Amino acid sequence: MSEVNTNEIVESRAEKFICIAVFIIAVVVAAWLRFDQIGIKPFHHDEGVNSYFLLNLAHTGNYKYDPTNYHGPTLYYFALIALRIFGENDLALRLSPILFGLLTVAMVWLLRRQLGRFGTPVAAFLLALSPCLVYYSRDFIHEMSFGCFSLGVVVGMWRYGESKKFVWLALASVSAGLLFATKETAIVTALVLTIAIICAAVWDLARLLIRERRFTPATLISELRCDLVAVLPTLDHLFAAIIIFIFINVFFYSSLFTNSQGVRDAVKSVVMWTGRSGNEHVKSFWYYFGILFKLELPLLIGSLLAGLIVVWRGTRFWLFVAAWTLGITLAYSIIGYKTPWLMISFVIPMALVCGYAAEQIFQLLPMISLRLMWTAVIITVLIFCGRLAWKVNFQFYDDNGNEAGYFTEFGKMRELKPYVDGQYGYVYAQTDRRLLGLVEEIKREAAKMPTGEATGIYVASPDYWPLPWYLRDYNQTAYTGSWPVALGEKPNISQPIVIANASQQSYLEGIAGWRRGVQSYVLRPGVELMLFIRDDNPQP
């Protein structure tokens, strides 16, 4: 073997080792950011509602899919497993989103042939450090698993097209089944992926035919037909995939084959949510782009750069991923109904195309010194990503003004909307950290109650989520949202502790036998709660 060949083998092995090592570090960093101080952020309103359904399932075994409000059932059944293992605590509820967030990062390894040895760890780190993906991996909501299943569909579908091995089609089918069993917006993802496949094939074939100087519409259609035949699964594979998809959806929506109405409701849900899309949480077309500029600037710039490279020299796979990225971003931007967690669906493919762009630029650089400089640039960008991810998730996690971001001082000075409108960020009507002080005060007051006396709580405030999660251990807790008597009358409340809205304090303020807690507590912007404790032996 020649000395040149030997050096090439050594360099190839070294590159492979570095790729694997850096990729593992990316997964470890992702795990640290998602697990660390998991209880520091109080439960969001939606997490509180989801925890209610989970606890009901855990305690009674009952769960029925409600197509009007609460998305698919997978979140509860996956969380139920963690609840059985770890008990009723914050980690158990948030564990499944964390694990799906980690799985999303790990799945990048299955695309290493497309991403290359430089692009693979870059894409993994971008997913690991994205403020969006870290934030919602730490929330007990449906979105992170939804994003993971979307990527699973793409990975399985593409790997099956390359190898025709059923294991990859099974991955795509299982992911698609779980995607539809997780959230009704799966139909949007399915439509975008279908259109992206067609666009990628048309562009790739048209580009080839133009280079070969034999482009005509008829030739293009003929080539597309041949491509379709080549990628279609065999009948046995297709039937097996369909059975897997149907079984998963029936299994979950029927509440493990106990509620056939849930399957019918799942079909109705698509129409229900389509009709609802413009009624609330309505924001402008540019809302998501404003958040991307403010909080995911490296992904935004990298995606634009990747788009140019893909159009110029991208393979069909990257034409497809670019079309997926653009299509899903535009789809959610066009829909009037907007919440920041929906961004997960396009942040994930953005990280992939950014990894591709990083790889292509690395390969185009002829000198080792230039490659080292490019590596330094990427590391610097990742450091900025990690720094912002830390600020958003561990410092400003309940900042409903969404102060964190890139170029915040410049943006405020120029009065750019993403920097002066608190809606532009991942903190969205988030529970204030001070609410945990209310929970602690209740614990202190409950500890003073006579031994053996059941501690009940009367919740008069109409706004109280996620308190049912934090007060789950107290007996005789009533969530009424109102007062039982008129103003000035002494209430006949059996519970010794009352949680009231600040606007309701006059109902108990100065009433004999009741004393006010040490302070008021902010639930979320515009909602202030107060504590009142029954005192049967008030001091004169």
C-alpha cells in the first residue's frame, strides 16, 4: 500500500473518530440542558391542564380523547409510564418531552451520510442548543414529541427509499402513526412533506434534463413516472406499513380499545381545528420570522445560505429538506393561529439544512488553515447559541416580556417590533416563578393545622391553573372560581385555606375568623393571587 493511501486512511479514521466524539458531546450537552434543574420553571397553564388528565388516567384508569381542546393521547400514555416508575413529580411529567428532545438530536446520526462528517455534529449541536427546542423539551406539552415524530417520518422514509429495507419503512410508519396520534396538525406536516417530495423530484430531474439538453414537459413527466415506480414500496411492505399506522391510531384514540368513539372523534378533529385556526392567538404573517431573527438568528442565516447552496448543487435529499423547511415555515406563517411552540416543526429542519451548509462550505475550502478558521467560526456561533439557550431557559424562563435575544439593545433602540412587543419569544403567558412561593406558604400553613385534620383548600379565583398539579396532595380542594356568598357576608367555607384573586380580597378582608397571608403572588401577567387562612382563635 502506498504512503499516500495510508495517510488518506489514517486521516479518514481520524475524521470519523472526531465526528463520533463531537456528536456524542452534542447529545450529552443536549441532555444536560434538558435535565438540569427541571423543576425550576413553574408549570405552564397548559402543563397544568395536561397533568390533570394524566393524574385522572393514573388514578382511575380513565381517559377519553376530547377533539375540541386537548390534542392527541400519546402525551398521557407515555407520561404514565414515567409516572409509574418515578412517582408524581415534575421530572416524571416532563421526562417524555425531554427524552423525545434527546431522540431528535440522536436521530441526526441516521442522516450522517447526507450531512457528512463535519455537518453531522454541527446539526446535532444546533438542535441541542436551540433555545426553542431546549425550552419546549422542558414542558409537559405535545410539541417536542410531535417534532421528533416528524423527523422520524423523514428519516425512515428516506432510508427506505435508499435501501428498501422494511425496518426503515416501519420507522416511518410508526412515526407517522404517533405523529397523527399526538396532534391534529399532523395533516399540515403530511401535506408539506408530500409537496416537498414532489418539488424536490421535479427540480432535480428538470436540472438534470436541462444539463443533458433534453428537457421537455413530456420527458419530465416520463422521468417522474419512472422515479415514482422506483421508490414505491412493495405491496407487502405497503400493507404492513398501513396496518402499523392504523393500529397505532386506533390503539391510542380508542383509549387502548376501550372507547370506540375516540377513533371517530379523531377523524372529526381535523375539521374542528381547521375551523378554529383563525379565531384566537391570531398574529401576523411575520410573527415567526420575528422570533427567528430575535432568538434563532444563526438558524435563520444558515437556512438562507443553505437554500442558495441547495439550489446550486444540492442532492435530491437536500432539495427535499429545503422544500420541507420552507414549506412548513410558510404553512404555519400563513395560518392565523400562532403560538411559539409550533415553531418546533420548522426549527428542526432548519438545523439540518444549516448542518448541510456547514459541511458544503467546509468541503469547498481547499486549505487546512481555512478549514480551521471555518471550524472556529462554527464553534463561536454555537457558543452564542448555547449562551442564549441558557439565558432563556435558566434565567428568563418566566419573563413574559421576552427580553432575551440577539441584539436586544439595538432592537429596542430602533423600536423593532420583535424587541418591543413581548409576544415575540418562547415565554407565552408563563406562570410566574413567585407562584411557587404561594405553594410553599400553603405547605407552612397546612403544617400548623391540627394533626389528623384534613387540609382542604377553597380556590375562589377564576384563574388557577396550574395549581391543581401543585395542590394535588391536599384533600377536599374545591376549584369553584367564585365566592359562595355576597360581599359583606361571612362565608360558610369548610376548607381552612382560601386562594382568592386580588380583586376578590374584599370578600374576606376584615371578616372575623380569617386572616390574610403574608403577601400576594403573581400567577401570570394580570393575575394576582392572595391567601386567606381560617383562624378560629384570632388574636385580640
